[in-house]
Amino acid sequence: MWFGYSWFIIPVYGYAGFELEPNALKVFESIVVLVLIAIMLPTKVNKPSDIYIHAQLLLPVLPMLVLYGASDLPRDYMYFVIVAFAIMSLFCQIRFPIFPRGLISTHAMMWILLVVLSGYIISIIYQGGLMYFNLDIMKVYDFRDEAAQNLPDIYGYLSGIVEKVILPFALMLSVYHRKWIVAALVLSQSVILFGLTTHKGTMFYPFIVLGIYWIMNKPRRAINALIVCYILVIIFSLIPYALSIFKGSEPTLSNIIVGAMSMRRGYFVPALLNFQYYDFFSVNPTVMLSQSKLSLGMVEYPYGIDTSHLIGYYYNNNIASGANTGWLGSGYMHFGFLGMILYAMAIGSILSLVNMISRRRGLGISVAIVFTPFLAVFLSSDLPVVCLTHGLFVALILAWVCRFPMITVTTMQSKKKALTP
């Protein structure tokens, strides 16, 4: 991470707010903190929260620790991030009683989701969506606003649910049942949705969910697999850039696009935005949920534009720049350090609910179905927004009503005996 930041991010994207001003003491602190956290985290996955705690550490806490030492960023905020992470981990241990689950079979759910996807695509085409159809990933922002404005406002809520939950879940179930024709159909729908909406997530989320599903099918090795994938992203991000440097040529867009979309956007941009949200709202009024209907209109919003564009304008001098952040930044944005604690408690409790839903059931599907909404919570969206418009509530409901493979006590004991020499 350090090498990628200093050798790739700084030379290529230093203009975007990334700085290299190492503080030796903070570098040492970040290493010590990382070692202590690693020692305390679970080494095997026995429940969904175990893998999500590791995912939260990797995205964005670890990149924040790199920035903390590499860019000499604020100590008080960094340590409160660690405290919030610990509180979230503690609340993951809440044990909810098991409620009745499994109303719909996975096979029926697969076909239901396929019909929903087909209806959603047809509705967009019916409203003239083909006028803005684009498959060039480099031109997505040229078409996105027009494509969104062409649709009713309700699609602004539906798009996140379809992209992050319904589409990946349909693909995962088709793979689970080995319905390869259905899987190919879902992938084609993914491409069509990308062309109609120009949202890159429709192309990537299904494969992220499949990757998590594959990792969770080997729970004893899941954490190692997650870390290996994390490192491979860094390596493959740097290879094209390294080849251009070694050839002595000026890096082109094709040499940096992989690193831009993965290591920069996935690792370091969310980490930097958390620090920027702290930097801004530590000296300016917090918003106290005034942008959300949860405030019931009782709190007046103190700014003229929404917070994501406010931060984008303040730090990038571009009012069109939407600088969305995850719960560590948005929690502070609402209520300061108290907001981070409240969000940590809420997220930990939701993860405990996921633990309950998956208890005595196969871990793979249970973890994968809610992974992309949680990824949004960790990296790019406010918690209430993720619950309503990024599909977290929908994912929890689908996980609850779907009849996953049951693992009984007898089955677990027989597996344990089979593994005993």
C-alpha cells in the first residue's frame, strides 16, 4: 500500500489532494495499531460479521492508516476511527434470537429476480432510454445526467437496489444452481443496464458478489483469500504503469486506468474523503441529519448545496464533483465524534442481524447478498441512504425470506468428525 501510494498515486494523482509528507512517528503508530488490530480480529469465519470486520479494516481503515503516516494527517480523528471500528466490532457480538426464515426457495427466487430485472430494463427502454445508450466506459459522465433526467424520480431510488442487490443476487443464484444459460442472460442484462444508465457498478458488482460467494464457500480460508485478492488488486493496478515507466515512455490513459478504477478509487479516495469531511466539519457546522427525512424537518440545513458537492467544491474547486463518503466521514458530518459512535453501534447491530439470518445456514449466499450495500456503507454512502436507496433493507429482506441450505447441528458435528484425524 505504501509503495503503491508513493510510486503511483502521488505522481499521477497528486493534484487531487494526495500529498507525501511522511511523519516517522505516525508511520510507527500506524504499524503498531495495524498489528494490534490484526491480533484481535477473528482468524476464521464462523459468522458473516467476521468477514465484514476484515473488509472494513481493509476498506477504508488500512488506507487511512497509510495516509495518516504518509501525509501527516490528524491524530485525533485517526484514533477515533479506530475507536469507532472497535465499537462496531463489539456490537457485532450481539446475539439475536432466530426468527422464522426461508419462505421462498432459491430456485424460485432466481426466476423472480430475473423477471424483475427484465421488467426494469424494459421500462427504461419504453421511456426512451435507448437514446442515451452507451457502452464506452470513458464516456459514462457524458450520458449519465441525461439518462437519469429522462426517467421519473423513483428510478433514482430503484437503480441502487437493482445494481447492488437484485442483479448480483440473480447472477449468484444462477451460478449456485448451475443454470449457465440464466447466468449468461443475467450478464447480458448487466451490460444492457450499463449502457442504459452508464453506472459502472452494474458491470462490477455482480463479479464482486461472485468473488465473495466463492471465498465464503471455503470459510476456513476466507480471510486469507480476501487478503490475497486485496494484494492482487494493488499488483494488477501497478503492472501497466510499471511497464510504461520501465520502457521510459510517458504513461497513457491505458497505463493508469486499472489503477485509477481500483487502487485509487477503491482504496485511497474513500480514505482521503474521510479526512476531508473531518477537516471541513471540525470547523464548520455539522448537518445533524438535516438532509434526511429522519430529521422530520426540525433541523435546518446550514449550506446551500448538498454535502457531497460542498466537499467536492471546497477541496477540488469543482461544484460538479460529488465527493461521497462512507460512515466514518458521514457519521462525523452529522454529529461529530458522537455521530461516528452512533453509526458504529448501528452498523454493528445490523451485522448482528445478518449473523442471525445466516445462523445454521450456508454462509456463502448470506454474506454475498448483503456485501455490496455494506461496501457502500464502508466507502461511499451515508447509512440511511444505503438502507433506503442502495438496497441494504431489501438485501436483508431477501436474505430473510430466501430458503438457503440449512446446516443442522448433526451436519456440523459430522463434518467436524470427518475433519478429525
